[in-house]
Amino acid sequence: MLKIENLSKSFGNNKVLDNVSLQINDGEIVSIIGPSGTGKTTLLRCVNYLERPDEGKITIDDHSVDTKKATSKDIHGLCLRSGMVFQSYNLFNNKTVLENVMEAQIVVKKRKKKEAKERALKELEKVGMVDWKDHYPSQLSGGQQQRVALARAIAMDPSILLLDEPTSALDPELTQEVLQTIRSIAADGMTMFIVTHEIEFAKSLCDRIIFMDEGHIIEQGTPREIFNDPKEKRTQEFISFLLPQDYQTFL
């Protein structure tokens, strides 16, 4: 579903991603964990060209882009195949919930207004927000806004859903509300690539965990392998710091 080959990205003299390669299979749910500033969000943003990589190749489904030769048409094709959910929701404040979910369908997918509305209502129903369709973002809680953002992303029929710290701006109660919504979307078979600090969530939901540090993939494996028996010293240090109470007790 997603293949990244030798991807690099620098900001000035700071090399944030250094020759990163990975693959995510259809229906797989993969999380990236690691210290802040290690390139996790940049990697996610490079996949759908919110940041332009310096070099490397990205393939989603059957659509491949060589980042050194990418045309606007190549990039557009890549973006159509991925849906992005941001930590800060990124809803249009001057549009209602329904209009927010319809907008990209009409502008990007070129769907007729009637079709876009029908699809928006369907996805809002799935995330429990259809009763709020005529409200504006300012009238919603953070958890509600994030559920609308999830509906907006899914309505675009992405091949893969990219989630960048989808609960980082939420309090614990709203965090659980959004995580449950993500679980229900995952149950429908959606392929997901998630940056998260929610370790219990990553343990329970994900097929694979990737540990990144200083722009490199240090180690990857199942949740049990990464949280119970990491092989690399840097991974061991990070996990023992992250989970000092229950390190080596994941069941």
C-alpha cells in the first residue's frame, strides 16, 4: 500500500530524514514512536507532500513518485491516495461541520454537491457527529473537531490514512473518545500510518511499531517485540524511559 525508498529531507543544514526506507501493507496499521524532533512528523508530511522531500521515492498503491523528478501531476496523484489527520484538526472555522466534510470532495475529487453531501452525512454518522452537522468548529469540543477531521479524511476514499498525533491536543477523556473512533475505522480495514505518543493505544491497535531516532529507523517489529524485547540499545533506552513501571510486562 505504501513504499518509501531512500527518503531524505533537510531544513537548511539540519538533516531531519536520512535515507529512510519502509513498507506498509494493505490493511496494516503502523505507528511511529520516538523522541520529539526525530523526524516522525516530517516523514508523515513528506508522504503526501506537505513537505517536499529532497530525494527518494514514494509509492502509494500503483502510483510512484521520484521526488527529484516529481511533476505537479505526480504529486496530485499521490495526494489523492492519502488522507491526512492533523493534531490541530485544521477545520475551516467559517464552514459548518457538513461543509467541512464536503469541501475537499467537491474541490479535489470533483464530486457533485449532492453526492458530496450524501457521502459527508454517511461518514459523519460513522464517527458519531451527524447530529452536529450544522454547527461550526468553534461550537465543538476538541474531540468532536477531531472526529469531524477523521470523517473528512475518510470521505476522500484514501488508500492510506496518515495521522499525526491525533490526540495530542486533547485531555484524557476526549483522547479516549477519538481513539475509539480510530479503532472503529481500523476495524473497517483502513490502512493507517500513525505518529503517536499514546503507547497503550499503539500496543492495542497496531500491527507494527517503528522506532525512529535522529532521522533514522532504528528498529521495527510487533508491539510485543518493541515494547517487551527490543534488540537495539537505543530502543531499549527509550522504552525503559517511556515505560519505567511496566517495562517488559506487556502481554
